Amino acid sequence: MPRLISICALLCLLGVSPAQDVRAPQNLTAGEEGSVSTTGSGNATFYLFGPGVSDKQDVNLGEDVRLPGSDLQNAGQYFAVLCSGDCRSTSFFVSAARPSSLTFLVHPSRVPVAQNDAVSGVAILFDKFRNLELTAESVDFQLNAGKASLLSRAVPEKDGIAWFRAASGKSAGALQVTASLNDLETLRAVQQVASEPCNLRITGQRNASGILVQTEPVHDCTGNPVPDGTIVTFTATEDGKKSTVDAPIKQDIARAQIAASGPAVISAASGVVMGNELRLGGH
């Protein structure tokens, strides 16, 4: 673009002025054929400068200069310069064509359930020439978890971009996120997973090796099973001394063997969630 402006500035020094012997086309869209009208008689040289195009041709004054659609595929400002002895110039703007593609980005790919403003998405509109679509279009966003609809919203785009932010659902599983505009539709999937454990409870009993302690089935606060591999930390206090064992959840339950022969107080925690205390006497 700086090179384009410098060329036009040079031609202006040669006598470019907003005279009436060259007139710009009106309301052109990308890829659409247009024409520049001229007045006068005789031969002239016509120059077209614009985004991605620099063209020169000999023309007859008084006739329209055809602008092929292949020269007008990029949206932006164009300059038409007509030189015959001196030069005359005009400029015109080419707008993006109708949207033909919808780029849709969603974040994150995995999200805990029941989190406010946890899912966000942005849709970007382009025409078939990859020009950013700047017209006032509304993009429809849909969020569905199974048969439950979490969001249905039409969002006007601004500068070619429409976006949303929404809460995650209450059930673990796939969250279908759709952006659509007329006959354009793009689908993304977000995996909803259980959030932090809730109401952690433990039970235990003595055996030959000490104390076998385990949790009840671990769920989050909306009832989703916490994923296998989530760590539960068991803490045993015996005679004022503490020992800890980290145990992963397997099939909803975490188990640990604690070597304690005397009276012991055992507790459990996972993340920021504390469980109940378990008090067991000695052998």
C-alpha cells in the first residue's frame, strides 16, 4: 500500500486533479466487473492501482474503461488514473462479497462442568476471495449438551467477527457448539468433565497390615463421577506423628493401606475438598 500511494502521489505531481473526465464506479463488490467512465476524445493511457493489482492499458477517451472482475477480487480502495497530456484521477472502494466461509474457534477443548463463562467462541466471516466480511451480519450460536440446550443466541458481527461466552453444562460428556449464518454452519465439540470432588467421605477397617481406608464413590457437586486418576490424599495421625498416602481414584473409589498399629485419626482430601475424619482404636 505505501508503494501504491507513492505512485499515485507521483502522478498527482504530473497534474492529477479531481476533474470530470474520469468517473469512478459505484458500489462494487469483490469479483464484480465494473467500469470507469471517461469524457473527451483521442487516445489516453489508463492506470489501475489497488490491493494486489497494478494495471496499464491504452484507451479511447469518451468510452467506458472495463474493469474485469479478476482485477477487483481484493476488497479495499482502488485508484483509477487517466493520462492524456496531463492526468486525471479518481478513487473507489470495493467491498467484500457475500460470506462464503465461516472460521470458528472454540476454547477450551475440555472444561469442568458448572463453570461460569467457561466456554468461549469466535466466528470470523470471509467471502470466497478470503476478504474479511464487514457487513452487519448476525451469527447464530448454539450450545447443546445431549438434548439440553445451554445457549441459543444471535450475535451481530463487528468488523467481521462475532463471539460469545457461556457457562458449561451440569453433566459430563460432549458439548456440541455450532456457529451458523444462512447456509453456512460449523460444528465444534468441547468435552465436559467432572469438576472438583464434593462431599468426600471415607471408611476404614483394620487388617493384618494396619488400616485399609477407602472413599465412598467420589462425585462432583452435580453428581458426575470424578475421573479415574484423580488423586486423593489420605493423612493418618498416630501418636502425634503424621503420614500421608496418595491414592488415585479407580472406578470411582480411592483406596490406601496405612501402616498404623495404635489409635489413629485418618482424614482425606482431594484438591481443596476435605473429607470426614475417621477415628480408629489400636489392636
